[in-house]
Amino acid sequence: MKKVFAKKDIFTRYSGNPIITVYDIPYSANAVFNAGAIKYKNEYLLLLRVEDRQGKSHLTVARSSDGKTNWKIEKSPLIYPQPTVFIYEEFGCEDPRITYIPEDDYYYITYTAYSRYGPAVALARTKNFKKVEKMGLIYPPNNKDAVLFPEKINGRYAMLHRPVAGDIEHIWIAYSSDLIHWGNHEVVLVEKGGPWWDGFKVGAGAVPIKTQEGWLIIYHGVKMMPSGPIYRLGAALLDLENPAKVKKRCPEWLLSPQEVYERIGDVNNVVFTCGAIVEDSQIYLYYGAADSCIALAFAEIDQILSILIEGDLQTK
């Protein structure tokens, strides 16, 4: 079959985008974006980052029977800043990722705890998305974009995270036997520098997806332009047994800000994912658009894998 180089994004946007805006939030708020996503009791569940009108963020549950429409949003947050109890959240709780680990029978939530000391990584867990147990900080500032793998690897929990070292922001991996003490840190995916779409910085996105070819990760990459940063989404394939090893990395992005709701908002030119749900062979990718609303896009896993394995982009 003749290969055709892509001239458009591999992910196809849902025609009803954006699926959730601030006008859908049942209380006073400024914006909604960057939601964690998971299937729970035959419903699509999003954990929304909601920014209030003071500028701080909290995390609120939304549910839908089809993952696209009729979202039912809770009237109060599941996770919110409690600075008198946990000072490292005093400026907000941001960018959640949700991972279910069957062995533990818990839904784990990694999120950014933001305070005067900088952004840090916090962990919480729940069984029902009604009550949540905060487990505290697991990485100190400056660190963000942490996501837990959906199963143990060689008997240990594994997590992608993104520490900051001066102007350097690569994706790292760490391991733990108890979810509290983390070690064996290794660099996984580097910012490329130069003119690349992911040259300025990179960060983990949705929970890694296990495939026969390896762990499929959807990550964000940033290019700095004179007008400001552009956030796009790309893909890489990590080794199943040693996810610090990158088997393949797509040289081109898979989703970029093109629509008005992605181009114009509180932060222009941003598509940013914290969650994806796999239905059969299709990825439902939930992403924040321009830090102002939530949108949805679709792609076939096999198409992304073929792009990664064959080394260039194809469109159907």
C-alpha cells in the first residue's frame, strides 16, 4: 500500500466539541480543563480541573453514559485545597490523572499540589469517587505531569513524572514498592531542543496504554514561538518490561491547536491531555483546550502503532 504523509492531525475531533465549558459547571468558576478520565461502573468519568474566580483550581467529578454528551457534574469538588491541613495545596489542586490498579482495587489520582513553594506531585486514592484519601506529596517542587502505570512492572509500581532542572524539562520514570518511597529514577523522553515541535519541553499525558508492541504514551510537547508557547500532543512506545527504554517516538505531532476553542482562551494555542479511555481499539482522548474548556478526539490504536512502528505518518 502506498504511504501517504499526514497533512492533518491523526486524532479526529468530536463534532460536538467542546464537550464541557465553564457554563456547564453548576457553581461559580472561571474555566474547566485538563481532566483525568476513566471508565467507572459503565460510565465515563472525568475528574475536571476547575479554576475558581480567585484563580485557584480544584478537582470535580463529571459523568456521562456515552462519554460525549449529557455530562452530569457534581455540585462540589472531590479534591480541593485544604491549606490549613496540607499547606502544599494552598494555591490549588491541578491536572489529575486517574489510574486503576486491580491488584489494589483502588483508583489512584496523581495531581499537582501548587503552593508558594512551587508545583509538586501529590497522590490520592478512592474506591468510589465520593470519598477520597489524600496520601500526601510524593515528589517535591518543581515537578508535574505525574502518571501512574496501570499495573506493577517487575513487582513494583512505576510512574512517569517531569522534574524541572533549570530550563530542562524531560520525562522521567521512577519505581516504588509502597507508593510512598520512590527511586531508581531514569530519564525516559527528552525535550529535543531546536525547532522541534517538542523541543522546548515535554510532559506525560494520559495513563500509559498497554499494547503487544509496548506501552503507548500520549505526551505533550511544547515549542516556544515569539508569540508564546504552542502545546501539541504526540506519541511514543516504551518497552513493556523496561519502560525507561523508548522503542519508538513519533517525529510529528498527532494533535495540534487548530480550532478556535484551542487557539483562543486563558492560554492560547494549547491542547493538553490528562486522560484517555480505550473502547475496543479506539482511544477517546479528553483534552484541555486553551486552558478554558474540555474537548474530545478519537484515534485507532492500531493506526498510532503503525505510525510508530513503520516510522512515518499515514492517514486512511
